[in-house]
Amino acid sequence: TTTYKICLLAGDGIGPEIIAEGVKVLNAVGAKYDTAFEYTDALIGGAAIDATGEPLPTATLDAARASDAVLLAAVGGPKWDTTDPAAPRPEQGLLGIRKELGLYTNLRPVQIFNALADASTLRPEIVDGVDMMIVRELTGGLYFGRRERFYDEPAAGVNGAPGQRAYDTLEYSEYEIERIARQAFEIARKRRGKVTSVDKANVLETSRLWREIVHRVHDADYADVELEDLLVDNTAMQLINRPADFDVVVTENMFGDILSDEAAQITGSLGMLASASLGDGVALYEPSHGSAPDIAGRGIANPLAQILSVEMMLRYSFGMGEAADDIRRAVTEVLDAGWRTGDIKDAETPVDKVVGTAKMGDLVVEHL
Amino acid sequence: TTTYKICLLAGDGIGPEIIAEGVKVLNAVGAKYDTAFEYTDALIGGAAIDATGEPLPTATLDAARASDAVLLAAVGGPKWDTTDPAAPRPEQGLLGIRKELGLYTNLRPVQIFNALADASTLRPEIVDGVDMMIVRELTGGLYFGRRERFYDEPAAGVNGAPGQRAYDTLEYSEYEIERIARQAFEIARKRRGKVTSVDKANVLETSRLWREIVHRVHDADYADVELEDLLVDNTAMQLINRPADFDVVVTENMFGDILSDEAAQITGSLGMLASASLGDGVALYEPSHGSAPDIAGRGIANPLAQILSVEMMLRYSFGMGEAADDIRRAVTEVLDAGWRTGDIKDAETPVDKVVGTAKMGDLVVEHL
Ligand SMILES: CC(C)[C@H](C(=O)O)[C@@H](O)C(=O)O
Ligand SMILES: CC(C)[C@H](C(=O)O)[C@@H](O)C(=O)O
């Protein structure tokens, strides 16, 4: 029996409820594939702020580093919303763990489950066949550049009166661009062989460097992969216009944040989308959606994105491709059988097919 | 007879063809409303690079400054695409004139013409009633911050080898945020009274300053207007999910670039959307679409966005609200009568209803 150590970060809002279903599925997979999963719970986000005053306690980082993979649910909520720049914020836990574990590759698959095709606000013929992988650079750019606020700078206020001024820095090195580009090309080779590299090279110097390096890497080592450049504003349009045309989309951190959420919404079912954050060591898996504080604690949250993040964990961290396929098949079958949580039900869903968080987890386990 | 001086910047691609239709409509309006329009042609973009080596010659700036309003068509094309950082690029003409004329407010109305509701890739019930105004800050942020590239910086390359590094700076002052916020609130008062302010305050210091100032201006002077904050990633989703809910959307330069194009695509007919760039002096009006080099010179481009940018000019620069309404009514009637250019035709459009650029301009004039 192989044993894997998994660090569980339940976080805030619906986090504890959905991560329990991820664990339920892991245990079922473990039994079926003769694999043992050992869990360590640790604190992150608002829950960590409440308990320790910090969004990412050292104990959490230690636990993550000592594990083979990290399963995260979600962080944040109105309780910790603050405009005080000195106060700790839940997101700092997320940004901190990305940086500390060196998780520079964020993979966000965007796929339509046939049973849920009607959930999209886009016409069915437009979303038919949508299957893309957004590869977002996750430890550089505006997220981690130098930032500052100046108080009472002369001339920053109205009509030259004293006022405040702030800046953030978008910075990229050749090294950072090269390694994420390689990831994108490698992934494209295992998919439909096409990479769309998104930048704003007509304005930004970092984008011009980005484009240059992406092409150099492509021409040297991945000439078999089709490469196109697309400006970020045009990409925001084309994702709506012809989403099924995209295969792998690679871009920097902030553009990736915006475009991956846009692409997710195209499916109409954010509660179904998982993500993986990979580096050179331990990787982290989480749903693409947030902590949904409005429905927390009621047992009605959709655990499927969390369960699909377990699928990604098995695939990318443990090389358990067959078990991963199994989870995806089970989820597809549960949906095909008509089962829905509140967020993915529609006017035609019979009342007795609408289930809560734990029941949805049970259904997936039954189908494994 | 009142006389207005208009500086015409035809630019590149389809620019010369569509601006001619804008002038045609202006002349018709002039005759009907006893107003004289005097035109001065000037060079910008690729055309200016070819003629003078510069994307924004001094003579063009002088002509713009000496006019009462500027009508621009479009700039750019593959002919001037270059990765050489030292070479002039057409977009520099556009960015330069925005900065030189102090055009800090970019207004991008997003509306659906009933006759074209089917052009959207979104479901009809979702786009029904879409009517928003995107207010984009146009002279600050990443577009105009300090940027640089370093060659052979140690440790920027692969595995610490020498490599390149680049940065761009996102900077905003209190003054810049306050004036664009006031514009948004003023516009909201004349519309449905709601402003959505978009930022990334959970990550960026400039966004935290943005949010603080927008709320201060709101609470002090515009408490009658409804104000909501929305993160940029969530906005990218909600524009697809519930576009009709948005009234006025105000945001910084780069977010505005991305979101206004996304919102434009929601209508499905980019060839119908105009924009106005306002400052404290002469204003500039242009279509939201680009120079479409692939169809340039063939007389088939859609001139309606250019014509609707004339509508905005009459409204915002000349206070000719009635004439502006007239143009909008004429365009609506032409569409209702079934006339289409190639970009807005669909499978049901009869061949004899598909017209070229000049004929579409004539039709609008007939309906004035
Ligand atoms: C919570 C926030 C800091 C985070 C981000 O912007 O990266 C989130 O939106 C995401 O995409 O994971
Ligand atoms: C051409 C480009 C520099 C410009 C911009 O990014 O502002 C364009 O996309 C626009 O939105 O007017």
C-alpha cells in the first residue's frame, strides 16, 4: 500500500463542508486502488486570522511542506473585509502559500458537462465542445511586485492640492516567462496542440518581453505546437465569441485572473470547476469558486468542484490517472442521472433530485 | 449659423472609408440644423508613420487643439507590427493624443439595437435590455506609468543565468481617481442612478486607494447614486451572467480596456459601438472597433459605429442633443428596415439588403 500525506486547508465559508466531501471521495479512491491517504488539518485565511492573528501561520506552511499535496477549499468572507491596509486579510493566506510553495503554474480547465450545457448564458451551439485549459502564471506580475502608497505628496490631490498616490509594479523576468511557457507547450502536446499566448504587447514592456520569450521557447523546442498571440482585450471578446476554438491559453497573473473567471462563467456552472497550482515541489488543488459565505453552514453547497480538484490531485501529484478518470466518470454519471445541488439546478429539475452537500458526495462515491 | 471646426483623423485600414460616412452624416445634420462644420484632415497612426516617420506628428496635435472636436476612425495594421522596441507603432498615435489632449474619460456605451439582438452569442433573454455605460479612466495606470527593460541582469534568466527583466508601473493619484469618479456619478444621475466601481482591492494598493476615493466622493457629493464595488475578476463573470443589471461601470485604464471589449462583444455587433474620450478641452470621438485591415479598401466596412461616434460628438461637444437623437433614430430605422453591412448580416438577411459602406451612409442620411 502506497501512502500519501495530504494537507487539508478548509478555510472559510463553505470550505469545511465541501472539503469533507473531497476527503470522502479520496477515502473511497484509496480503498478501491489500495492507496492510503493521511490527512493533516491546518488553518488558512479568515479561520487562521481568528485563531492566530495571521492568515498563513508558520505551522500551516510547515504542514503543507511536509505533505505530498495540499487540498484547499476556499478563503475569505465579509467578516474579514477591511480597508485598513495594516489589517490581515484572508487572501493573503492564499497569495502567501502560492509564493512560499513556489506554485507558479495555475491550471484552470474549462469544460462543459453535457448534462449542464443549458446552464450557460451563451447559446448552446456556441458552448458546445468548449474544452480549454487556462495556464495562468501565479507567482509574478502585479500580484507580487513592489507596491506603495504615499500620503500628502504635493500635487497628487485635486487641482494640485496635497493628496495621496499609490503604485503597483508589474514585473517579469525571462526565467519566469520561459518556465510558464514550457508548461503551456507541454500541456498543449497532450491536448489539441494549440497555444494562445495572451498579452498587451502594444502597450506593456512586460508583454513585449513575454511575447519575445514565448516565441523563442516555441521556435527552439515546440515548433510542433501551434502558437498564436492574442491581445488581452481581444481575448476577452473571443472567449465569448468562439470559446470552443481555444485549446491552451497561457498568460500572466492578472490577465489570467480575469480571463479564467470569464471563461469559467461561460460554462454557467462555476460550482463545477477545479484548479491546480503547481511548482517544483508540493502542489495545491482547490475549487475555482469562492467561499460563498451567504450559504455557509447550511449543507447546501456544491462539493463537485472540490471533488474535481481531488481528481486533478490524483492526476498531477500522484500519477493516479485511472483513479482520476474514475472520479470524472462518476461525477458525469451523477449529473447524467439528474442529481443537482441548488446552484446547478434549473426550472426543470424535479424537487427530489435537488440534494445537499453530503448527499452529493455520497452519490459520487456510490458511482466510483 | 453656428460654425464648428472638426479635426478628421482617418488613420489606417478601413479608417478613410468609414470617416467619409461620418462626414456625410455631419453635413446632413448641418443642413437640417443650420450649423456649419469645417473640417481639417490630419495624419495619425500608420498613415502618419509612412508620411512623417512619427505616429503623432506635431501638425496633427496642433490641428486637434485648434478644433472644437476630433473625429477619429481607427489606427494600426500588420504593416506596422513590430517587436523592435525602438520602432514607432500606430497605437502610440492614439495613446499620445489621449495624453496630450488630457482625455481622461473614455465613455463606451453598450446597447443592443433590437433589430440586431440575434447577433449576440448570449441567449436573447440575457441580452434583452442591456444598456450600460462603461466609464474608463484613460490617461493613467499601466498605460502611462514608467516602464523599462533590463538586459543581462544577473539572476533573471533560467536557473539564475543572466537574462532579461521588464517592468511596467500601475500608478494613480487621488486627483485622477476623484475626477473620473465624479464623471461616473454625474452620468449615473442622468441614467438609472447606479454605479459599479471595479477594482482589485484584495491585491492592488492602487485599487485600495481607488475604492477609498470613490467612496469618499460618493458619500460627500453623490449619496443619491447607488454605489457598489465589484472585483475585476467577478465583473468579468457578471458581465456574461447578468449584463442587463449594469448601469454605469467605472474603472481604471487597463481593466476598462478589457471589460469594455468584453461588454462590447456581448452585443455581438462591435461594428455598432462608438466611444467618446473627454477631458477639460477638445474631445475625441471614435468607433470602438479597430482598423480591420483585412477588409480595407473594399467599400464593405460598417460605418455605423463611426456615425454613432458623430452622434456622441453632437451630444457631448456641441450640445446638439436633438440632432444626436435624430442620428440614433435614423440608424435604428435603417436597421429596422432590414439594411445590413456584411458584419451584421445573418443567415436570414436577403442578399439585396446587404449594402456597402457608402450606401449605408446614404441610408442613414435619407432617414435623417
Ligand atoms: C482571492 C484572490 C486574491 C485570488 C486571485 O486574484 O488570484 C482569486 O481571485 C483567484 O483567482 O484565485
Ligand atoms: C490600440 C490600443 C492601444 C487601445 C487601448 O488599449 O487603449 C485600444 O485597445 C482601445 O481600447 O482603444
